[in-house]
Amino acid sequence: MEIKKLVLGSLKTNCYIVIKNNECLIIDPAEEAEVIKDACQNYKVVGILVTHHHFDHIGALNELEKYYHLKHNTFNDSFGYEIIKTPGHTQDCLTFYFKKEKVLFTGDFIFFHTIGRCDLENSSIPLMIDSLKKISSYPDDLKIYPGHGKSTILGDEKPLFSTYF
């Protein structure tokens, strides 16, 4: 599996193109639909995944759904991922876990050495704590691809979780 990262929009949101067997998934279609289409031009787009519905993660969503004739967050088992509900930053936060590849796409749930904000409308500190406890049961060697900034490793982040609960 190959992962391409596009940094898009005014908030520099990470949009990922996940490629396997000439097919791809778009994760968090931030903005700049044409840039995303160009990155996908050599592949069959089989899914669009959204970690949460803040504007900076879905700016190109409607256009891409129409262009590819897809509805977002419709499960596609050819990539073999698990959907983990990880509310806290928002009520609808999802993490996409690719077990075989040891990869998590966390959106604004977990970042490099921090977590998503919980002071926004529809945020919840208690739900974030529950989500952190849940994700703590996953293997340490998982690579985290967050919604903003650089990647990290779950085992490097777990010790920081205890400062929140």
C-alpha cells in the first residue's frame, strides 16, 4: 500500500491518497478538488473517507462525490480497513485502521505529541478520554497519519495520553 500526502487549504489539512492494486481511497478531501483529482488520475477511486466533518476536512467532498459517483464513508473491503469511532474532537470522529499495513488515519483525534481540541462546539473531553483509552489498546507500532502536521507512532504518543486522564 502506498500513501501520498497532500497538504491543502488555508489550514494546511492533510488529505491522503491511499493506493493499492491500481485503486485508491481519498481520505479527508480538504479543499482543492482539482489537486486531488490530479493525484488520483492514474487510479480507480473506490472510496472517499472522512474522519470528521469540519470544513477544513471536507471542502472538496461534494465535488469529488459527484465526480467519482461515490458516497463518503461507504465501506470498501478491498483495502481491508477497520472503522473505529473516536469521538471527542467532534461527535462524529472516526479513525481508519489498516491492520495489515499497521496504519491509523486519525484526522484531528491524535497529532504528533498532542490531541485534537476539545473546546469547540460538539467537542467532549469525557468522550476524548474514552477514545484515548480505546486506542491505547492498539499495538504500539502503528503509524499515525493525522489531519494536520507530521506523522507519528502510536507507542510514542501513548505516554502522553495519561496527562489527559
